[in-house]
Amino acid sequence: MTTQPVLRIRDVTVRFGGVTAVKGVSFDVAQNEIVGLIGPNGAGKTTLLNAISHLETLASGSISCFGERISDWAPHRMAAFGIARTFQVVQPFANLTVRQNVRVGAMFARGRHEHVRVAAAVEEAIELTGLGAKADLLPHQVTLADRKRLELARALAMQPRVLLLDEVMAGLNHTEIGKVIALIRAIRDKGVTILVVEHVMKAITAICDRIVVLQFGEKIADDRPDRVLSDEKVVRAYLGDRYAARQAALAQGEAR
Amino acid sequence: MTPISPRGLLLALAGALCLAALAAVPWLAGNYWMRILTSILMYCVVAQGLNVIVGFAGYHAFGNAAFFGIGAYALGVSEVLGLGFLASIPVAAAVSALVAALVGWPLLRLRGHYFAIATVALTMAVGELVTNIGGVTGGAQGLALPLDTSQSPEQVYRQIYFLMFGLAVLSTLAVWHLSNSRLGYALRALKDSERGAMAMGVDTRRAKVAAWAISAALTGAAGAIWAHWMTFIEVGSAFDITLSVKGYIMMLIGGMGTIFGPLLGAAFFELFSTLIWSRFTEVHNLVLGILVCVVVLALPFGIWQPLRRLWHGRQGSRA
Amino acid sequence: MILQTIINGLLIGGIYGLATIGFSMVWGVMGIINLAHGAYIMLGAYVAYVVSARFGIEPFLVVPLAMAALFVLGYVIQAWMLNRVLKTSLLLSLALTFGINLILVDLTVMEFTSDFRAVTTQYASTALEWGEAFVPVARLGACLFALALAWIFHEFLARTRSGQAILAAALDREVSRLMGINPSRVYAMTAGLGAALAGAAGVLSSMIFPVSPHMGNNFLGAVFVITVLGGIGSLGGAILAGFVYGLIQAFASAWLGVNYQEVVAFTVFLLILIFRPQGLLGKKYFGEGQ
């Protein structure tokens, strides 16, 4: 067990135009941990994720992965290093089949391009995400849930060491969410470190070891799920002051 | 590996027959047809060159004719300086590829329309440059290539025919190999989503530049052989934007991004063009224009896909 | 000498600007690069030639006629042909307009042959004097007329409903549709107006340059550069860039010789594309994602 965190986010600030979307956020993600990143809309979660994968530039602060500063790396270098991410709005390659989409991930990740290894990685990713039956169809021919799974399969085929998931549960129903939860657990079991941005609470509480909460670009909590969710600040952030006050009053009333 | 179906076997046989027929042309058909076919094969190469950068990478190099001219002049200068014809062809291809790599590095950062126009500007600029440099390039007077006196004209034309034929086969093989190779996947991915490709580890800049270099090498080689064929070249015809446009339309008619589409398109277009020229010299451009309009409006995706669907008898497109 | 060069450049620039507005608007509004735009200019010049030579009418007076004729042509071509390939690729609209250009040019060759024609006026060789420089009256008149037309078009865009619809469609195709603007009609309108302006530019240039079926292609090169230089879809940009281009050409011609005109122009062009693709006045999103 390495003591060095896999992902180290230090004092990260991201601005666009006049808006400061992320303000001095710091936290670590340890080897093999699953960390959830939550917060109300506009809190800066996706922006932070974009900053990590260098789709946004940092105004200040630093981001390191496995000890290397990745803040100004080109996306393809990050991919080769072992960082994969999914996108909130899935964008598979429209003119390639499911299998071919996954293949792109396998071919270009981590310097691998031997024929056999690629094929094996592709099949493994497809099997893990349950896309076997639809592997030869084009993305527009499969359901949204399948496309989300394709997004995951592509990321998996890259054999990442760190996986960034951006609202991968959005738009899925009850059963589908359950399947994705199981999938994420399986991925972690393979040794991958995962950072999950999510709105679906049930999923977050089910899979995360730790939860980081953002509000208005700032970190307001960073702890185990049970502690974070009963934290007054977090409740207030999500449900507003009146709800928090009512809850507090209720609690006081019970105590009496 | 998928087993070879009887249909597949039939197609392969047809293909082999075609190749054999083409190889026998100089003895079967007359000089007139050999010349027409040389032209068709040349356009096959140009169309395949375009196929690599446009069909696969999705970058509309409308001015790819620049490399045709560069190849032509590179060969011309090379021959004038003493290097033989056959040795000059790879030189011409290499020079074209080099220019593409150098110019492509900044230009391929441009998207869509901008890149298309930049390539047109490139064609015109290089043409002007060649004219103004003068000296060994012959400048505005054009360049006369040393005549091959060791062979009879017949033999020379035959040699040129076979070289074009070989180049056409080579370019098709290149495209075939590309479609399954790592570079091919990189290009197809970045064509659909450049950002997505980058996120998955594709070095898109290198892939695009490589594609353009390959495209340029093929186009340049075609230009080189053409230069030797013409024995006299000048900027106006070597750097003719019409070449790019015709190549585009052939690729369009045939179906871009496919392996054989450009060949079909080149054959169809050039045959049609030649037949009309000989009958209706006056209205040549008019009919050409009408043909282009009809094709674009009626068959925006080329004839290869519908043909293929007919042949395979099933719905849905294969990637 | 410098003053003369500047004057030459500016005077020709005005006409270039007018010639470019239509092309730039069509590109900005619909994402179509109209390779037949040069032909529209050429046809305008021929209208001037026919009417002026046959009836001896002052070319300036022919402008409305040419504009009307070209408006109809541009409108019809857009409505019947180009509107159908709008949703497909860039490649197709380029090929289609190329085909249209071939047809128009060849029809003109068939009717008028490739011989050069001229539109002569009484004041063709008159020139005003300004210091050491000469200001040809014909060119001055043409340039001012061009600017006046550009201004009228600007007012049209700003004040009329149709004009506003065009601007809206340029800014955001989807949203304008939701607001009840019929895109097909707007596009046809834009194309018609673009062609009309090109026709006007053609009439004006017939007073200065010789008229031939292939003059359109020469113009097209300049129009391309000016469009990108000024910013795609920007009227003000087209005018401004027209002047800049005229000046660049004039100076290149004066200092390096007529041959280098094109090289310099294209080099500048490539440089713009690399360093400031949005041009002088364009917004970054015009022309992208089309």
C-alpha cells in the first residue's frame, strides 16, 4: 500500500470570464479509493473534473497524479499515462461500431499496440460492461444505457490506473443504476482508483469510500459518506436553510 | 477471421480479372484507350490521396492539387539535374510529403472551412512561388523535361501506363491497409470527435500530419509521372485547382472513406468526361457542371454505398 | 508615389468590399461557401456591357437592373438547389456551387465567347488631381457608389424585419427557427441579396476592368481572402478588409511588381488563418461547427 496519494489536488482555482468556478479546492485520492464528488448544480464539479483532464486551464494551484504534475499535459499524454474519463454527455464515435469504439481506447492507451493484447483488452472491456450482444452495432442503434456503458467500456479498454466518471448514472433507471454500481465496484477490484462526480445519492453512498462536497466552487466537506450526509453544512447546501432549520428544530424537539 | 463466402470469392475473381485486363491493355486496346486509361488511373491515385485526408481524417483539403504540382516540378527539376526518371519519382513523392508535413503542422490546427480555404491558398501561393523563383524551375515559361531517347515513344507511353497502374494499385492497397491500422483508427476517431479521440490517447496532430503526408506522397507521385508524360509543364496546368475539384467529385461519386469508392468515381467521371469532350467540345464545361449538380443533389453519399447495399441485400450501413 | 498607391488601393478596395459582402453573409448565415459568387459578379458586368453597349445607358444606372436580375438568380439557385444540401457536408455545397459556376461561366462563353469586352464611358479617362496623385473619376465614383450600397444594405439589415431575420439566423440557426423565422426563406433571401450585391459590384467593376467570362474566378480569390480577413458574416468587416486588401495589393504591386501581388495576398491570408482566424471583426463562432 503506497502512502503517496494517487491524485493530489492542491489549491485549484479555475476561472472563466468573470466567474470563478472552482476556488482553492484541495483533496487527495488514495490508491484504489473510490471518492465521490458531489454538490448542488453549478458547484464546479464538472469544471474540476475538466481541470484534471486539462480541458480547462488552472488559474492557480496544481494537480498531480502518481507524483507527476499533470496540469499542463496534453490529453493524449494523460491517456497514455493511465488517466481515463467519461463524459457527461456521451459522445461515442458515431461512425464506428461499439467494438471499434472500444478498440480505439485499447489501441492508444498506455503504449499498447501489439495485436493480441489489443484484442484481449477490447473483449474484456466489452464483457465487463455486458455489451457483447451489441458489439457490432453503431452507437445510434443502441439504447442510452448501452451508450453509457460504451463510454465506460471505452475508458476501461484504456487500462487506466485512474478513472474519472462524470455523471455516469444520469438518465438511467433503477435497475440500470444497480448494474453500473456493480460495474464500478468490479473496476475498483481490478486496482483502479476512481473519482466519481454524481448527483444520484443512492449510488454515491453505495460505492464511495469518501465524499467531497463542493458548493459555489469551494470544498465544504471531505469525509466518510455517513458523516458527510449528516453534516449540517451539506444539508443546508442541498436543501436550503429553511429545511436545515426545520430539521434542527425537529431534532431539538425530540431531544426534549 | 471471417470465412470467405461464395459472394466474396466472386468479387475477388472479378477484381483479379479487372487487374489482369488492365495489365493487358497496351496489347489489347489501342494507344488511344491506353492514354485514356492512364488518365483514369492518374485520377484514381489523386482521388485515393484525397480519400486519406478527407475521407478518413475529415479534413477537406480542397487544394490538394498543390502536391500534384509540387510532385510534377520536383520530378522535372530532378530530371533536369540529371537524376533519371524512375529514381526521381520517389524523390518527388518525398518532397511532397515533406511539404505537407511542414505546412500541415500549423495548418491542420484549423477546422472545417478554414482549412479548406487555406489549402486553396496554398495551391495558388506555391504556384506563384514557383513562377517567381524562375531559374531551374523555368518560371513563367514553363519547364521542358529532358526527352527519353533510349526508348521509342510507344515504349515510353507503355512505361508510363504501367507506372500509373502500379501507383493506383499501391494507393488502393495503402488505403486498405490504413482502414485497419492504428493510424486508420486514429483518423476515423478524430474525424468523428477530435476531443474524444484525444481523451482516448490519440495524438491527433501527429495522426493528421501523417495522413496529409501520405496523401501528398501519393498525389505527388501522380504529378511526377504526369510531368514525365507531358514532357513540358507549366504552373497553370500543374497547379490547377480543377484537379482537386475533379478528384473531390470523383471521391464523392464513388463514396469517400471507402476503399474502392474513389476508383469507381474516378473511372466513371473520367470516362464520362472524355466521351463528352470528344462529342461536345463546346459544351464540355456546361455538361460537366450539370453532371456535378445532378450527382450532388441525387447521390450525396456516392454510389458505392447504395451499390454495396444492393449487393449485400441488407439494410443498415456497415462502418 | 505613396499617395498614389494608397489612392489606388482604397478605390479598388471599395469595390472589393462590395463584391465580398454577399459572399461573407451567405457563408456566415448558412455556412455555404458559394464558388459561383464570382460568376454573379461576372454576370453583373455582362448586364452592364449589354445594356450599356446596346443602349448607351450610363453604367451607374444599370446597377438596379443588374441587382434585380441577380437577386432572382441567387434566390432561385438557393431555394431550388442549395437549400437541399444545407444539412449535409461542406464538401457537397462546395461541389454543387462549383458545378453551378461551371454552368454559368460556360453559358456565358457560349453566348459571348471568351473575348474581352469593355464598358466605356465618357469620363473613363478623366481624373482629378490631388497633390501629385491622380484620382480617376470613374474609380472614385464606383468606390463611392459601392460604399453607398453597402450602407443601404446595412440599414436594411438593421431596420427591416427581413434584415433582422437574416441577422438572427446568422447568430443562431436553431433559436431563430424556434422564434418563427422560416430558415429556408431567410436563406433564399440572403442568397438573393448576396447575388444582387455581387451583381452591383460587377457593374461597377465593368467600368474599370475588362469584362470576360472568367473574370469571376479572379475575383473569387480576392473575395475569399477578404471574407476571412474581415471576419465571416461581418458586413463591416468585409468593407474594412476590402480596403486593407486593396491597399496590400496596391503596395505589393508597386514595390514588388505586379507578379507578386497574388503571392503577398495569399501569404497574408495564410498568416491570418494561423494567427487570427476570426479576422478583424468576426466572432470566433462564425463558420465553425457548420
